[in-house]
Amino acid sequence: MATVAASSASEPEVEPQARPEAEGEEDETKAAGVGRKALSRAVAAEAAKTKGPEWDLHPQEGVSESDGDEEDAMASSAESSPGEDEWEYDEEEEKNQLEIERLEEQLSINAYDYNCHVELIRLLRLEGELNKVRMARQKMSETFPLTEELWLEWLHDEISMAVDGLDREHVYELFERAVKDYICPNIWLEYGQYSVGGIGQKGGLEKVRSVFERALSSVGLHVTKGLAIWEAYREFESAIVEAARPVAAFLSPTDREQTFDSQLEKVHSLFRRQLAIPLFDMEATFAEYGEWSEDPIPEPVLQSYQKALGQLEKYKPYEEALLQAEAPRLAEYQAYIDFEMKIGDPARIQLIFERALVENCLVPDLWIRYSQYLDRQLKVKDLVLSVHSRAVRNCPWTVGLWSRYLLAMERHGVDHQTISATFENALSAGFIQATDYVEIWQVYLDYLRRRVDFRQDSSKELEELRSMFTRALEYLQQEVEERFSESGDPSCVIMQSWARIEARLCNNMQKARELWDSIMTRGNAKFANMWLEYYSLERAHGDTQHCRKALHRAVQCTTDYPEHVCEVLLTMERTEGTLEDWDVAIQKTETRLARVNEQRMKAAEKEAALVQQEEGRAEQRKKVRAERKALKKKKKARVADKRKAEEEEDREWGEEEEEQPSKRRKLENSLASGAASAVEEKTELSGGCLTIDVGPPSKQKEKAASLKRDMPKVAHDSSKDNVTVFVSNLPYSIEEPEVKLRPLFEACGEVVQIRPIFSNRGDFRGYCYVEFKEEKSARQALELDRKNVEGRPMFVSPCVDKSKNPDFKVFRYSTTLEKHKLFISGLPFSCTRDELEDICKAHGTVKDLRLVTNRAGKPKGLAYVEYENEAQASQAVMKMDGMTVKENVIKVAISNPPQRKAPEKPEVRTAPGAPMVPRQMYGARGKGRTQLALLPRALQRQSAAPQAENGPAPGPAGSTSVATEAPKMSNADFAKLLLRK
């Protein structure tokens, strides 16, 4: 690979031309055209790698690559005439240009759109726009660290266009930037091999060795990928040995020792260093060293090798876990980090953190743990600040990373101008919560306070501190409150900090009092703790007069704990006040407490009245329910009697039932029951105007009833739950559920039986059981959940006995905080999935989108959108919240569903003497309609025995007969009890 890199850099593809000192527009146009050709050839070369050997990239024989634009145009016109291909190419190019303009405009609005950067670079590279590609990559690298793939693509493009020493230096600079973003062995290997191509230049040999030594320091300990760096470095030094071997025989002993022997010792040293490090396939390296070395391997080298082999056995389980897991493998890396932290080798700890961050660069907690380790253990300035800088570039929305970065910069003595610029970048990072802005302002203001020498009455630093306090208050009031509808600082923490600094450090109580007055006018005057904080400040740095004044105001304004404020005032007057002050304090506190008690009494009376009204309503509802229940019982008794009479009549008439009209059918409400013959006679006399059909039931119900009668009753077999699924929410109008559902489920596997459930009248109840022959078929059938069947979403869930598994949940979506998922509300019901996806994918890669519907399949105006990472989700919240979609203003927030209330366990009601059997808990879709207690209430009350929660167990019945149960107290009784106090 080194040879390929060197040849690609040394063979100029474009002949450099001598330029006059004042270049004209024509020369600039030619230079741009040359660069565009080179970049196009690079893109074409990569396309050839993907398309195969049949993709011909070589120019035709007799045509030079350095020909002018005229010859290219003539050749292209001679080879093909304008046709469909040319028109298609022009349309594609025009489409790409429009997309490029759109992406550039979007980035001018939001520079933190990662996917937009990547797509813009791809299109510009495809169009061969050299300067624009460089600018786009430069802007993206300033905002985000680039991945290994993006850096290698950039480096390969620049290497293919490098024609002289200046271009080579530019490529070296890019390599230096690339190795600072992430620790990537492939980039270091490419860097070392590319530097080999410049060995012929001045200082080229030292450059190569310097690059390889830095690569070994960075990734040489990498258990799986470090081997490639060691072998590349060793092959380079071995090549120098082999090149010098023919000449070594003709050199004097002194010259031979200085040149050949010293070079030979470098190869020996690399072998010894490599064998002392635990790396995969180190046995092969040991065998290679034995073949290469003319002398026996020294004993210390053997001992180091055996020790490294022992260490490798400890690392293998963690490396194998990483190889078997799928990216991003955060849990595996966390376990590996814990293991390295126990061993305590700083170099290896740093390496495993860097390896984890390559795949988990958007995990703020991992960056915080890494930076915390560096701040407390290594404390190396360049390393610490580099990690902090990369952390905030990867996760700019995390205020904790910015706070730690500012503190680290102050800790390591970074100049004030750099720290201020970093703070300004933090303000423009786009935090998710209003309180994040308060936190970053506090950190920066604390830093400015530590810069001030308060022994001087006035200084530049003090003026800057005061101006920043003023700016912070304005920023929170204007920028933050406008965006979040709240300032994020309701307790005025920043203003309190400013007041304390003015009072304690600047001895400026006048300014402190003004600030506290402003704090109180912002809705904090009703809180006792705010007044007591002000009183403490006046007590320490003010005078007694202002302390008394503050407490008098607190007595009048406090609403949460006025007794506490009154007590502090009386204590102060008792300690240092005059008799007049005491009298005034007593009068004010008594008046205030009397008014507070009066207000509390009125509130308690109002509450008691509301409680009484609610109890009256509850009693009324109870009576209505009792009346309805009694009415239902009468209706049931009537129906039972009627059914009994009909059955007796059926038994009487027996065989004549087919000839007689059916008498079991209900007549219209206007006809009296049992008078069918009289109605028929009356109808005939009136001229036949009214005919009543009392024949057999409707065909549909008759068919369903016969279907139910024909179907054998099969008891549910719990042993087959693993091959059975429960299907619900089906339309009641399905005439033959088994015929309708069988084709759907047979696609998942062989169906043994479909058991639809019918009511007593033969109506389909909307659910059934589907039994498969194999368990994998049942698991595959679960994927049919929410499939539309005749306009309704069909629910498919595992068949689980709730009496044995009361905690089983069918709900398959997460109910916890998911920072990469959005919750959207307020959507119009006409909004489709495709329309919403088009809106959302403009802000990132949409992995999943779900429109929430009800049981009937109708939309509820809600949706969940899952993005690829937290950064895209946070950007989408900023851009989409408050957006208008089809005249509806939608609300967008990070998905954080409220905690579901656990269903209350129903009371255990048993008959006297019966065993205590708990009732079944409600299912995942709530309790059923019928909640009838079949036990009389009188018996239920008698069975309820008092239980001591923490005391001894109740004694026999005879011993407790004398004790009387304490009467229950209502809320009104509690309110009256409080008023008596």
C-alpha cells in the first residue's frame, strides 16, 4: 500500500504550468478545470472499485490525459451524438445542482445538521467541484469531528491530486487533523505509508520514523489492530537493512557499526518491543523473529513474551465479546473499561476509552466519564483539553460537557479570550432545557468572579463581571424565555449570586438591596425562605434598621410560612429591639396571623362544603346505581320466567313446532305479549293493513347460531399456549371468522384450529384463538399485530393465562425516556404516514414512525418518530415544535411517557368460612364490562375482619366481641377537627 500511495503522489496527472505573477481569469478557469478533472477521476476510480474490472477508466490509446478542454470536447462529440443519454445526464446534473443549493441554504440556517453536511459533500464530489468540496469538508470538520470513512475519503482525494511538495505538506496537515478527531488505526497506517512516499525529500526518513513512533504510542497497544502498525514499521526498517546489506561487506568495521549494525539493531528493538505487548497473533511474530534473527533470542525477551501471553489471555474474553456483539457495543465497552480501570494502566485506559468513543461518540455519559478520569488522574494539559474539545463537538447539546470544558480551561491556565470564545460557542450550541442556560451562565460567571481582585475598589475585571451579570439577566429574559416560555431561573439564582458578591466582596449593600428588591418583584415575595435569605445578608453585611424593615415586609407578604417569619422578627426584637419596636412587632405579627387564620378557616369551610357536596353527589349516584341494579334484577327474573315458560311450551307441542309459527320471538313494544292470535284476527278485520311476521329469526343470526351449535365445545388447553395466539379487536360483522382468518394465518405456518368465540345468541364477539402446529409459526403470527381487517386493526398477542401470570403486559412499546425518539401531538387526522415522514426526514434519518390509532383504526392525532441518534432528535424538536401542518399547530417533544399507574388490587371478598382466593387482576386492556359481585353485601361486610397492620394478630372472636369499631371520619369531619384547634 505504501508503494501505491507513493506512486500516486509522485506521478503527476496534470502537468504544472508556469504562471505569471498576475494571474488572469483565464488561468484561474483552467486551474479550476484541471482540479475538477482530477477530482472526477478520483470519484471514477472509486466507482471502478465498486463496479468491477469491466469498468474501463484508462484513456484511449493515443489520447493524453493532459489534453486541453477543446480536445476533450471534440473527442466526446466524435464518440457520441446528442441523444437520450445526454439529455438524461443534463437532467441529472440539473437535479443535483438544485439539491446542492437546497442543502447549502439549509446549512446556512442550521449548521449542526450532520446528515445535510454529508449529503452536500457527496453531491459536490460527484459533480467534481474541487473548491466547493474542500470548503464543505472544512466547514463540517470545524463543526463536527469526522468519522474514519469521511477522513479516508478526503485524504484519498487530496493524495490523488497532490503534484508537488506544497501539496504533500497540505496532505500532511490533513493527516494531523484526522488523527486528532478519533484514534483510528487505519488512518495512522495510511499516514505512515503515505510518508514513506516522501522519503526522498529533505528529512523524509526522520518524518517516516516520527509518524510510525507516534502511531505506536497512539494505537500500538490495540489488541486486534495494533499488529498492522508494528508490522508496517518493522517492514520499513527491514527494507532499509536489506538495501544496505550488499554494501555492508565493503565498509570498514567502524562505518559498518555506525550504519548497518545500528540499522539492524533498530529492527531487533522493534521485535523486542512488539513481543512485550499483548497482541493477537503474537505467536506468529515470535516465530518470525526466531527465523529472522541470526542469534538466539535473549532470555529477557522470552520472559517478556511469556508475560505478554499471560496478559493476552485476560484480554481475550473482552475482545471476543466485542467481536461477537453488534455496534455500538456500549455495554461491552463499559465492561472492558471497568476491567482496565481496575488494572490502572493509564495508556491502556486511554486507548479503550478512545476505542469506545469511535462507535459511541454521541453518548454524553461516556465523554463525561473519560474527561473526569483525565481531569483527576492524568492532568496532562494538551490531552485533557483535546478530549474536552472533542466532547463538545460531538455532543454540543449537553451542558455538562461545556461546563467541564470551561473549568478544565481555567484549571490549565488558558487565556481569557479563548475561554470567552468557548463560552459564546456554548450559548449557540442549542441546549434542550432552559435550566441548561442558567447552569452554563453560572459556570462562566463563577470563572469571571475568580479573576477579580476585590482588594481594589475598581478594576477592569470587576466591570466585566458586572456587565456579564447584566447580560446574563437580559439573555435569560429575552432569548431563553422567548424560546422555552420560561426563563429557567424562577428563583433568580444568578441575581442572588450577584447580590452576595456586591455585599460580601464589594461592600456595596446599596446595589445588593436593589437586586433583592428586583428578586422580590419577580414573584418571590410570597416565599419565606427568600425573605430569610435577604435577612441573613442584611444581618451579616447591613444594619439593624434594614433587617427590621426586611422582616416587616416579610410578615406582610409571606404566604407559605408566615409563622416562621413572625418568629424570626420577634426573636430579633427580643434580642436587640426597644419596647416600642417590640410593641410594633407584636401588633403586626398578631394582626397578620389573625388574618392568615381567618383565610385558612374560610378555605377549610369552603373545602368542607365542597366535600359535603361531593358526598351528596356520591350518595345520589349510589342510589341511582341501586335502582338500576334492582331494575336489572327484575328484568332478568322476567326474562328467566319467560324463557322457562317457552321451554315448557316447546316440550308440550314437540312435533307440531314446525307447523305452528314461532312464539318465542319478541313482538313490537306496542303489542301485548301472549296475545298473538288476537292481533292476527284484528289485522284481518282491518283489511290486512298491518301484517306481523312472527316467523323464524333472520338468516344471519340463524346461521351464526347454527355455526355455534355445530362447533364442538373445546376446553382451553394451557399446555398449548406456546403454539397459540390470541386475536382480538376483530369486526363483529364477520359472518364466518374461521374462513376469513385462516388465509391470513396460514401464511405463518400450518394452522391446527381457529376457535372463534360467540355469545349466547350466536353473535361473534370479536376475538378468537388460533392454534398452530409449531411454536415458530405462533411467533411469526405475532408480526400480524395491528394488521387491518375490514377497516379495524387486528390485535395479535401471545396466549397467556392471566391467573398464572398477572403481571404479563401486551404493550410492546417503551414507556421510559428515549432521547432519540420524538412524541408529536396535534396532528390533523388527515395526515398520512408518508406526509409526516417527509416532514421529519428533513431533520435527520428516520428509523421508525408510528401513527397512534384507536381500536377502530382511526387516527388520534398523535405520532412517535424514532431518529438515528439524540443529536438529530434534539434538532428536530427545535425545528418542528410549533410547526403548522395543514392548519394545525403541532407540538413536538422528546418521548418521555408519564408513569402508568399500577392497577389497584381488587378486594378479596369471600363467603364466611370460605378459603381466601384472590380475584384475577385486570388485563392489559383494562377491566371488563361485567364487574358483578355474586356475594350479598351483607355477607361481604360481615366477612371483613379488622386486621392489625403492625400489631399482634387478632385474638378469638369471643375476646373481640366487646370492642367496638371506631367510627369512620369524612373529609368534612377532618376539616372541623382542624378548625377546633
